[in-house]
Amino acid sequence: MRLLLMSDTHLPKRAKKLPEPLLDEIPRADVVVHAGDWVDTDTLDLLESRSHRLLAVYGNNDGPALRDRLPEVARAELGGLRFGVVHETGPAQGREKRCAERFPDLDVLVFGHSHIPWDTTAPTGLRLLNPGSPTDRRRQPHCTYMTAAVGDGRLSEVALHRLPPR
């Protein structure tokens, strides 16, 4: 099963549209994961219409229209692993311990908010992934997203993809 992970799209404030390389990945993914801060419902509509399956949450910049359609935390079993998605996880320091305590029933947690790519594993085995942002790099050198594969209870081929400058 192929996964496409993104967060913090902030459309149309940070960009007018999603980058073409990211849009090209949507039909290749079995599951598209979005960890919040959409800002507009048009992007949600787009991903819902183009994705085989969408697993998504709202973020702190998402208003009532998005909060009516999306949960704060989403969970799904994918390829034999228990996934969770949430927008905010708090400061980087202590993140693994804090998330492992908050989500003891998960194998993988996808999060956003910081726009900073992240890939670590808590001592409990919880894998934490932040794909960064495909539209707002902030202090990062590149806009980014992630892909991964999952099957037989294993997460593999986790890759961070850099997007060309706009």
C-alpha cells in the first residue's frame, strides 16, 4: 500500500495551488494523508475527489467549514499498522515521550504544524512523521512532502521529497 503524506498546505494564503509534482503523486497513492492547516475547503474537495482514500484532520488555522468535515484526530489501520493523524504535537523537545503517552495504541503518528520535516521513533516504537509543507517552507530550505509504503505490518520506503522552488 502506497501512502502520500502532506500537511500545512495553507491555500490560498501561502500558494495559489498545490505543486504539480505533489498533484501527480495523488493517483499513485492508495491513501493520501493530510495533517491539517488546509485553510480552504477547495483543497479538501480536490483531495477527496482525486484520492482513492483520504485520511485527514483539521489544524489550528482551519475554520468552522473544515472543522465540520474533519476530526481533530483521525485513526485507521493500514497494511497491518495502526495509524493516527493529528495537527499539533507541541514543542520538539520531549515530543516522542509526549506522543507515545498520548497515543499508546498507535504504531505511526503523522503530524504537522511546524512545517519542519520529522522522522523519529519513540522508545515505545511509535514512529513519528511530519512531511513538512508543500507550499510554505518557512525557515526550511525546501517545501516538502513524504511518501511511504505499508504492508504486512511494516512501514517502509519512507521518503522525504523536496519540491522545486516556485
